[in-house]
Amino acid sequence: MVFFIFAPITIALSIASLTNINKNIENYGKVTAKTGVRLFASRPKSVPTIEADPITADAREEILKQYFTKFDSPLLSYTHLIIEEADRLGLDFRLLPAIARQESGLCKIIPENSHNCWGWGITSVATLYFDSYDQAIKVVSQGIKNNYIDEGLTTPQQIMAKYTPQSNGSWANGVTDFMKDLQ
């Protein structure tokens, strides 16, 4: 009974309020001037500013350091060399680390003392050993430049056809994904 009394009253009051709001909404936000009335706004004496000299830096080394740290890779100490070689040879700085992750989990699974994180020259018959990661980075970078990039094989899919032709596409997909991780 109470519902049937108060519900119509509540609805009627709500409609009346909405109607009144709709009439006033046209004038909402407008300032009307009346004779003899002036509006003033004070301006600050000085406007606060922020001044800074932006520091631009190459983020690639930090990106690689964080990546190698995340995966506890021995390549952490060689980030500068990887970028230096990539720049010298015109390679994408992400390519060598991505191949190393695909081939060896960033040097986790390599022949002992081989320093060969890229599966470079590793076959069922022989394994190519390097004296150091420094030497391996330089040799593999130059080899990728000479044997792949210079021959027009620039994408992981194109490189895969020669680098690991027996792959069903998973090698290229892995390298591509790992390169994306380094963006």
C-alpha cells in the first residue's frame, strides 16, 4: 500500500526535476553581464615553468643488459661489443642475441668451453670452438653479414632457409619473437 502511494509521487517529482534541469541546461556555463557588474580574474605575476636539458642516450645497451640479466646469460659483459659489431656491420642489434636465445638459451646449452652460443659451425660431425665470447661475437657477426645479409637474406625467415634448413619454421618464429622482446 505504501509503495503505491509513494511510487507515483517519487516518479512525478523526478520528472519535474528533470524538466527543470533541461530548461536550465541551455544557460549552464554561460556568464551573463548585468549593468554595473564587472568580472575580474587575477593573473599570476609569474607563470611557473619547468626547464630541463633532456639527455639523449642510446638505450640499446641497457635493453640488452636487462635482457641478459633476466636470463642470467654470460653475454651480459659483452653488450657493448654486440652493439658495436652490429653498428659496424649494419646489422640489427637484436639479431645476434635472438639467435643465441633460439640456439642455446643465451649460452645455457653449448658445448663446454666452446663459447658458441649461436650453433655456428656445429654439425653432427664437428663443432666450431671459439677462444672467447669476444671472438665468437666478432666471427658470427661477420659471418651473418657476409653469408646472409649480403646475399639478401635479411629476415629470420629468409636466414632460416640457409642457417637451419631442416627447421619447420619454428627457428624463424623463435628468433622473430625474441627480437620483439628486445624492442
